[in-house]
Amino acid sequence: MIIEPVLASSDIHSPTWKKIEMWAESRLVACHKKLEIKVDMEETSSLRGSIKELRSLLQLGKTVVPPQGIDTANESAHSALF
């Protein structure tokens, strides 16, 4: 699946994104733990849907758009640093 870039690289380094990322990762862990115990089919389906959405949210931080005015030719060198 191809995901269109949504966030600029400066966005994913912001304190707000870091808080969102930490929240989503902790929710993801909690959902996986709930799946490990016996739950009914409806709860399993709900948890799997939540996991899918949390992963989609976290993916936003992986597909970034460089800020305007940044030379993307050197982006691979910049990415190697981070």
C-alpha cells in the first residue's frame, strides 16, 4: 500500500508528534496484550480494527514531506543521520 506523505520532517520531530507517537505505541501494546487473552469474536474484531488504525497513525511519522525550501537531492544523506 502506498501512503501519501502527510507530515513534514519538522512535524515528526515536534514534541506534540512525539507525545502522539508514544500514546499510540502504548495503545498498540495494550491492544496486543488484550488479544493474547481469551476474548470473544466481536472484541477480537474491534481490537484488530484498533490495531490497524494505530499502525496507520504511526505510519504517518514514517512517510514525511521535506519542508519547503529544502533540497531533496540531499535527503538520503540527511536520512542516514537520523
